Amino acid sequence: MEDASFPQGGQLGGVGPAGPTRLLVVEHPDVLVVAAPGETQDAVLAAAAAQELTARTVGSVGELTEHWREAGAVFIADEFAAEVAGRALPRRDGVYLAGSDEALLAAWSAPLGARVIGLPAGRAWLGVVLGGGGPGAVRTPVIAVIGGSGGAGASTLATTLACLSARRDRAAALVDVDPIGGGIDLLLGAEQAEGWRWPRLSGADGYVGDLRAYLPVVDGVSLVSMSRGPAIDLARDPLAAILGSLRRAHRLVVLDVGRTFAAAAGEALRLATRVLVVARGSVRSVAATRELIRARQLDTAEVVLRSGAVGAAEVADALESPVVAELPQDRRLAVAAERGLSPLRAGRRYRAACSRLLAHLEEAGDG
């Protein structure tokens, strides 16, 4: 593996005495930590310090209520979960349950409307959810796109969404998480473009600075692509570190997950704020998509349907998941892909359907 010097960052480790002391007394913190001194408090404060965020720790639920609305993100340790839920505080975005007792965290996740971060395994995710600083950071959209069956067009959809976002002057990044997909840069004719690919990025860990100057950029989209050659065993921590960097510098990050069961693919689905499963409108594709949703436990996934013999209502019933978009068949997509042309050059109907889907995702994210 080729060595790389990552910008403005390094390993995410512990914070010395000066770190937490500097973070404790803040009137309007970026991060509010409800935890007793110990591993959970240290992990969250370390991630906040690495991102240069302000943080405040509180050791009682009474103190929490005073700062509940004003903090950018709220982290609640597992030992406080039941007590916080009992307060019936108003629902808000950016609430996370963290700790080592994952069964306890899962039990209180729904009542608190919180996402779960198991420690120590989830340390890398802390940097992702805090990436960018302030209240807006935790809501940076990360859209994972995965094909329900082979040939569903997931990579094409992921590329189209990123290109459409960039065209609207919303800085976008496209991340390839499929080690056997051949490299998503081929879809944009960027295989010769200079810039770092995953083999050079796979040593990333913890906080990584702005990568835009190091990545290929095509049609305004920053690409993190696989390369041709020996497959790499992309681990969870590098993906989380790179994703954290991209979230700070872009308005949208799209992940092309691939259908492998590699650790990085599972991490991509876990880190995503939304998951889109692309299904073709055929009986076999719908059956395959149902098995994928079950195997991957994608209970909150949304379905994008490639038009076919099976209609949207039947697909939604079979998959027990909402169909949020229908994409028409367009032969020009395959031609564009073979020529390395942007999918935006394909048919107007496909482009319009993807534009509506992007608008739906943006509207839901803002809400």
C-alpha cells in the first residue's frame, strides 16, 4: 500500500488533561455530553476535541434539560438512557446513545429518537457524526445506494444524484465502496484523472482534514473511487475517517455500496443517513431485493424502482418498504456508461425522475 500524508489531522486518540478541561464550561456548546467520567465521556470529548468543537459535560438529567435545545448534538451514555427517556423531552435531531451496553442502547433508541453508537467499536463513527462542527454538521446528508439485485443500476443512480447536486451548486462527493465493481470513476470517464483512490486512502484513521485538493473532481463531484488492480480489504475505520472529512467539505455525500458483505459495505450502510435500495420491476429482482433487505436488516430503507412489469404498489407491498421514486428505462444510460459520459447526458425523463428524487431527499433532510 502506498503511504499517504493526510491533511490537517492524524490519529484519533485520547485527550490529555488540557483537552477536556477546555471543553467543559460552554454556554452554547456544539456537543452536549450526558455521561459520568469514564470511557464514554472520554471518547466523545476526544472526538469533539479532534474536530475543534466546543463541548459541555453534564452529570445529571436536570442539567440536560437546560441545554437540550441549544446544543448542536447530544450524546447520552447508556447509564442515563432510562432517566432521560423518563423526562419526555421534546423531540429533536442529533441525539445519540453511546456506551458499551448495546442491548440497553437499542432498548431506549426508539423512545428517545436516538441513533446508537456502541463503544469502543463505534469510535470512528463519532468523528463522522460530529464532522463539520455545529448543529448543521450532524445533518449533512449521506445517501447510501445499493442494488437490490445485479444490474439494477445502483451505481448509475448514485452517480446521477451526485452530479445533479453539484450542478445545483451543492458541493457533492461520490464514494465507491465496492471493491469488485471496477471503479466508479469509469462511469464518469475519470479513470485517467489525477488524484487519490482508495488504495492510497485506506490508511486513514480518526480525524482527516479537507481532501478536496487530493481527489479527482469530475463535473464538480469529488470522487473517492476504487482502482483497477489487486482488490483492497477496505476496513471500517478508514471509511469512517474519509467520510467525516467529506461531510465537512460537501453538502451531499453519496455512497455506492455494492452488494458485497465486506465490513466496509456494512459500515457504509450504518453511517448513512438515508439508504436507497434500487430494484428492477421484475419478479426475480423483487424477490432478490427482499432477501437483501432481510439479510442487511435494512428496515428503514427506501426503494427506488426501475420501471418494469411489476408496479410500485406491488413492490412496496412485497418489500414492506416505501417506493420513493420510479425511474424509467433508458437505453442511453448504458451507452453513456460505456463512453464514460455523465448520466446527466442520458434521457430527459430519467434525469427528471432523479431530480425529483433528489428534491425529495433534500426536503426530507431539511425537515
